[in-house]
Amino acid sequence: MVNQRISLKDVAIYLNGNQVGGAESAEITLTRENEVAYESANYLPVEIVDGKITIEGSLTRAFLDVDLLNQLFPNQPLAPYFTFMATVVSGKGPQRKVEIMGAKLKSANISDLGLDAGWAKNTLPFSALNWKLSS
């Protein structure tokens, strides 16, 4: 199992192609489970096969347009799947853009955000379906 942590800044949150918020920073962890393939009757591996990839992380000081979310999704306590784009601040490729697709908040309700400003005071944990690093 291989874990890769990526720190992000300048986070913009999108829902159905429209920006509905942002965050001060984000942290994502990509976990790759690699499997070793063996040839029949051979004890030496012949290749390493990529296995499952899990994408998890958290948004810090997220801002969501609560009024817009309540209009789009009335009477729904959890925010729907969303996409966010951010700038990488750590690792081998700082200043590159990363796009996280199919992210879903794990434990935050829209009602947890302050009604006046829409800022989340805590970090918001999420899981995501896919990611893409741009050049």
C-alpha cells in the first residue's frame, strides 16, 4: 500500500459546472493498493499490477453559498457530489493544478455552516471518485 499526500491552496468548489464556494486549503491522500502478479510455478513476481485507488482528504475553512445550495437541493442535509480545483503547494510539481471529481462530504451538514457567512469552522472530510493533475 502506498500513500501520497498532497497539500493544496486556492480551492474553488464547483457543482454542475457552477462555482458554489471555495476553501482556504485542502489536503488529499491517495492510497494505492498494488498487487504482485506471479507466473504459474514461479516464486519471482513478473509484474506489479495497480489495484484500488482511494482518494480521501479534507477542506479547511470551506465557504459554500448556503442560499444557493438550499435552492438547488431543498430539504437535503448533505451536500451532493461536487468537483473542486486547486493549486498544488507540495511535492514534485508545486503550482500545478489538480481537479478532484466526484467528491462527497463525509460528515458535514449544510446546517453546520454559519448562516451569515457560510464558512465552515472545522475541516470538512471528504472522499472522491477520481482526480486529474493538469500541466
